[in-house]
Amino acid sequence: MRALFWLIYYVPASHMRKTAVALHAAVGHSSPRQIYRDFVGGVVLFAKRIEMLSNGETEALDKLLEIPEQDRLDDIIKENGGALLALPHCHGALLMVRGLASRYDTLMLIREPKKDSRAEAQRRYFANMGCEVLDVRRNNEAIVARTVLKALRNGKLVIGTVDRIKEAPPEAEPVSKERDNVRANAFGLPVGVPGWPARFAAKCKVPILPVMVEQSASAIVLHLGEPIVATDVLSTTQKWLSALEKFFIRFPGQWIFVYDKHWSWLLRNRFNNSVEN
């Protein structure tokens, strides 16, 4: 697996290498090769551990979870009656949720692949998550909204990956309710990000807690940002996105979704513009 990833990296005009170079320029530390090396190492670790999850070896996985600020997390939950965790796609995200669900009442939001065969293959992992799992693609909006609001009002932790981006709505109309798309800035450029975290958090009066997962050979560490009180959709969305950006800068090798075509384009465009200027 490692050899294949490095082969892809060194293919002429490699998308992966160009993305790593652009991410390095954006975060201002490490090196493109080191960022990519951390990415590959995380993928290999995840591949081993996801099979453990599939085989039901959950006790060993749960022991890997470390929460350096667990007392602070407990205080946030106690003071607010729950929280909405805004999580980016990173190597240890799914495994972290498994460990968190062994300690807290949890609802995990997922987005299954469009292809039924791929979705079915993934369900064997979700069956061992130890918490309620809700697919937002195959359930209609009303069901999703009712389930999320009920979970938050009952004091659960609701966890969703929020770093899927689209083209930014125009400045004149920065919030598109139909597409659940809100204009915000990431790495100095406009993007469209989901508005549901701000809407649900405001409705239930719970904070949005930006988080990041750092996976290593010995642990899966959950890092906590500062809780965000949801007010209007625009400012709230920008706050959690800016908080995640700080995590991306701190842990660039852990963030796997940077290689998604949308993030890659954004960072490469930013890098090319800086070189030209």
C-alpha cells in the first residue's frame, strides 16, 4: 500500500504531490514530502484498524482513544446539555467516534456512497460503532432534522464531518438554504460550506465544538477547539471553519480530505497565485 501511494506521488504532474506542495505553502511548516509521508502512514494505520473494527475487536480500539482535555469536554456537556462536534475528514475520525461512543451517548452522521454496493460494504463497519448512525444521503431532510434535533435536546453528542466544500455562493446572497451552502473563507479564499451545524446548534442552544483527530501507532487523540455559541449562520459558520483551519495548519498530515478535488483546487490555486505574485 505504501509503495502504491508513493508511486502515485512521483507520477509526473501528480495531483497528490501538487496538493502536498500547496498545503505545505499554506501551513508554513514541515515539507511536502513529510506531509505526504504522514498521510500515507495514517492510511496504512487506518486500514489495519478498520479491519479490527469490522471483526468486532472494539475493546482494543476503545483503549487507543485519548482525550487530553476530557474534563473540559465533560464540563461543556454538563453546562450545555450536549454539543455538536464539527469534525473534518481525518485518518482516525471513524475510530475516534467508536471510542467516544463507549464513553458518551452519541449520534454519528454519515454520508454513504451513492453506489449501493460500496454503501453496503461500509455498513459492516458502522454496525460495530456502538452508537446510533444516521445516513444523511439516503434519509430525507425531515428525518435527518428530527433525528439530530431530538439527539441534541436529549443531551447527546452529535458528530458530523463538515469539511465537504462546494463553490461559494455569491457575496450578494451568501446563504443558500436550498443547497445548504454558506459562503465563508478558508485559507484566504471563498468557499461554500454546510450551514446545518449553525442552524441545529442555534435551534437547540448547544455549542459547536470544532475537533481534530490525531492518529499515531500508539494512540488516537481527540483535540478540542473552543466551543462556539451559534448566532447567525454566516458568522457562526466562519468561526467553526476558521477553527478547523487552525487544526489543518497544526496537523496537515492528518487531514485526508485535502486531497479531495475541491480542496486541492483551492489550495493549488492559492499557491499558484502566490507564486505568480
